[in-house]
Amino acid sequence: MSLSDFSLGFMDGITVTSSISSGLFATDTSKETILKMIVTQSAAGATSMALSNYIATDDTERGMTTFVGYVIGSLISYVSFYVSPEIERGFKYSVVGNLIALAIFGYIRAHSSIKEEDDTKKKGTLMSIVQVLTIGIISMFLTYFISKKLQ
């Protein structure tokens, strides 16, 4: 199992799913519809990522690793909306849960790739977390505001 293949799927699963659920929330879509769309998009996105990775590498295991990463990343939004009694709270849980997951991902990403010690590693870790969070925040809020404007 390749950490980079899992990471590729995981990051995409988080950003795409959280963005789609943010956009749907912005249009006053029901909780049930959001949950159905998360499942549908997760299946489509994970399959697309896995097949693309397989075609690029000709390696079934790497494709499946990307698939699993995507599905796990998608689960954060699904569980957030599923466990919440109100859609507004589900949205808040989804945003916070995804941002926490992205920050943890950024930390792990930095520590698996930075070999230097002390200050360089600290700066690299902070930069990795900021980069990953920035991607997630831009994606979620851009989708939210575009959906709000198109409503």
C-alpha cells in the first residue's frame, strides 16, 4: 500500500465531498438529499480516482489504495450530516470535521516527507498544514458561495 496513493484519494475525497455538501447546503437542500449525493459522488469519485491511478500505473493495488483513501475522506462529511439532528448542525460538523482532518493530514504529510531537524521541520510542518487547509477552505467556501449566488 502506497501512502502517496492513499493520500491522493483521501485529500480528494475530503475536498470534493465537503465542497459538494457545502454547495448543496447553500441551496437549502434536504439532509436526505445531501446524504444521497455524498454517497453517489463518493462512489463516482473513488471509482474515477482508482481507475485513473490504475491506468497511469498499471497497478491494481495502487488503484484500490486510492479508492479506499477517497471513500474514507468522503466519510467525514457523510457522518457529520448523518449523526446531526439538524442540517445546520450537520454542516457545521462537516466543516469543522473536514478542517481537523485536513490539518492532521497536513501534519502527517509533512512528517512523512521532511527529513530535516528542528526549525526546518517545524516550518515545513506548519507550511504543509497551512497549504492543505487553504485548499480545503477555498474549495468549500467557493462552492458554497457560488451555489448561494446561483440559487
